Amino acid sequence: MKKKDIKILLVDDEPDILEIVGYNLSSEGYDVFTAKNGVEAVAKAKKKNPHLIILDVMMPEMDGIEACEIIRNTSGLENTIITFLTARGEDYSQVAGFDAGADDYITKPIKPKVLVSKVKALLRRLKEDENKTEDITTVGNIVIDREEYKIVNDGKELILPRKEFELLALLTSKPSKVFKREVILDKVWGNEVVVGGRTIDVHIRKLREKIGDDHFKTVKGVGYKFVL
């Protein structure tokens, strides 16, 4: 996919951020459009169907967390890459962001060149997805459709956020195998992306809620495994 075909939605209530970050991303050749708040972000995401959304957390009318949740539950936007851009680096807000379905978290202030590098790293996932072949796997009562990013659990269809899907696909690829935390971070998030230490725990908790608590076992000090 060419850069000019990659659509990026930049959302922030600070005009300077929209101007500076938008300029740098546009200069790289991406198709960039902007929004000033969560309400506008949701509307533009539905209309434009972006490949990547860079979303501020603290905004008027609707904050980024709520906007992210709505976008994640919108048909056709389940697999859009979402990264939060915020000055709030507290652990609780990071957890809230990942809980809402975010893929990454960038803390302001950040140098434009560094942000562009992180955007390039996130967008590599688009190429990886394009290179994946059709793959439908059945593990117990769970059917995993990698082509459509769809799960069927006991006959019930589930559409999971991208990271939850990839984490489930990894763990179910070898049932009963213990995946170390560093391996999970590398395979699911990529070693070029820096995420908080509680990221995996948040996603495992969401999978337990949706798939079933008994399927996911914690191996203290090591990682997680999927069991039938």
C-alpha cells in the first residue's frame, strides 16, 4: 500500500498539535485529516474509515476513551489501529486506554520526527496483515478466522479489538504452552512499540470476560497459557 493511500485521523483539541503533527505526517505523504473532539472524531472515522487514528485523551464534548470505545464497536472500524496521544502519563489512564481497545500509547510532548517513526512502526502492521493468508483455526469450541478477524465461541460470533484477537490467536496457536510476557509483547505488540507493563494483563482480563476465565491461566513470574 502506498503512503498516499494510507489515511490517518489526527484528533486533538490543541490547534498547535493538529498543525505541527498534521504537517509532519502530511509531509511524509500520508492522507491526513483532523478532528477537534471525540464527537467529531467518531463522525469522521465512520465517514473516512482511516487506517490509523491518533487520539488525544482529554478533550471537550467527548474524551478519547469514550470515542475509542465507540469506534471499536463500529462495524468496519474494529481493526483500525488506534494510538492515544496525551500529556497524561499516569498508569491508570494507560490502562483505561488499552481497556477501551487502543493499540498503543504516546505521551506528549513528543518530537515530530519521533512521532513519525512510531507511526511508521504502527503502520507496518498493515503490510503484515496484507501478507497473511486465509487461516481458519479451530481450538476446542473456538473458531478463529484470521482472514476476517472474527471469533466464534460456542456458536456465538465475536468481533474482538485487534490486540485482543492477536493475543488470543497467539495463545491458542499452541494450547497449554506457556508464552513468556516478553514473547507476547514481541509477537503481539512488536518490539519497536513501547507499552506499559500492565498492557498484557488488561487484555487477558478482557479475553477472560469474553471467552471464559477457565481458558486463560497465569503462570506467575513467567506469562500466560491457553487451556482447553
